Amino acid sequence: MNNFFALAFLLFSSTLLFSQKKQTKTNEISKPFVLGVIDEIQSKELNEKRILNIYLPEGYNPAEATKYPVIYLLDGSADEDFIHISGLVQFNSFEWINQVPKSIVVGIATVDRRRDFTFPTTVENDKTRFPTTGHSDQFIAFIEKELQPFIEKKYKTNDSKTIIGQSLGGLLGTEILLKKPTLFNKYVIVSPSLWWNNGSLLDLDSEMLKENFTQPTEIYIAVGKEGLAPTAIPHVMEVDANLLAEKLKGSKSKNVKTYFDYFPEENHGSILHTAVSNSFKFFYPKSKE
């Protein structure tokens, strides 16, 4: 009987040792799944270091002459929108889909979106609730003077520049469009928080509304069934988005094209993925055969 237990123990020990060796071997060949690269930029405008998540398209080679469009993504942290938007870009650029040209995605990781995405407000309650707000001018200066030059120097880029923003990011995208429209030539504005400062941005004049505005600019605006905004004065998200679209469609410039999308089955939290996918169809329409 003692011999039996000794044999059983020996077999068990051998099996365990073999299993451990096999597991170690498996671990040795495991590799990280790499979606892109992480860059950092020290910003004088913001007085802080900012993290950039960069998706580079298949076949990207800095030694080659090929240059790529750049898509700048607000809320571009890895745990925000960077992964699924980069996936949309990759999928739509597959040669059997061929909806979007191969593009670089620059995800701007969030630090304080209320600070960065909003301009000063006269609404006292919002000042109290969100004490860091009102510094979008610094963030826009960061994009113009530091981020875009950094990306254009380090990566193989062409002249196509898109910005994607939702909610407060959509507010910032709208502010850039109206105040500095030449920073980008494609705008994806989703569920914009136009209620900010009692909707004052909707009353803003802009050079891109005038006949002599010459830069070809395409604007895609989308909103879901989102209802009332968090304001004392009633604002309905769908109504504000419609008002913005109508304002932009009233541009006297032939170089400005605006498309409005309404998704009644989507809400403020679910709309972004669907909207961005649809925006590609607007920016890059396929010819009908």
C-alpha cells in the first residue's frame, strides 16, 4: 500500500511539474497586443504635460513618402473613446470596405474636460458647480500652436484635419468652428452641449458664414433623443443641435457643407459610435455605379 501512495505521489508531482513548465513556456511566448503608440507633449499653453494616444494605419512607414489624413479625437483616453474610434477608422479603411482613406488618429487624453472644453459662463450656478470651467481659449491655443505642429512634424500627415467631439467636446468643436474655422477642414460635432452659457454660442457670428470664406469645410452634426439640458432656462438638446445646423447651412460661402443627422433610437451615452460611422459616409461618399 505504501508503494502505491509513493507511485501516485510521483505521478502527481511529475504532472504538476510538466504543467508548470508548459505554463511557463506559454507565458514566454505571450506578447502585448499593440493598438498604437503613446506620445507625450509638454504644453506651455496649458502648463502641463499631455498624453496623446496615436493610431497609425496599416503600412505606415515614416521612411516612405505617403502622407495621411489626421483625425483629432477629444476625450481620447484609452478608457474613453480612443479604442473604439480607432477601430472604426481601421475597419472603414479596409480595402474591401474602402469608405475612409487610411488615417492617423490622435487621441487627446482628458485631464479636465470642463476646464478645457468650456468658455467663461455668466451663469452663476454653473460657476459654482464647475469651478474649473472657462479655459477653452487655452486649450484651443494648445491645439493650434503646439499639438498640430507637433503631429505634423513627427508624423507623415497631409492637409486633411478632422476633429471629433461629443457633449462638451461638441461644444468645443463648435467654438473652434465658429472662432477659428481654418484649424480643421472636417468637423464631427455630436450631441453638443450648446446650452452652455444659456446658448450664447448659437448667437456668435463667424467668418465661415460669410461669402468670402474660401477654405473647403465639411461639418457633420448628430444628436439622439436626448431631451432637456441641465439648465435653469429650458434647452432641448435636439432643438439646439438643429438650430446650429440651420445656422451653418445658412452660410453664404459655397465652400461650407453641413449635414445633420438625427438618431431617435440613440441617447447621449450611446450615440457617438453610430454618429462617427455615419460621418465617414458624409465626408467620403462612394460614387454610385
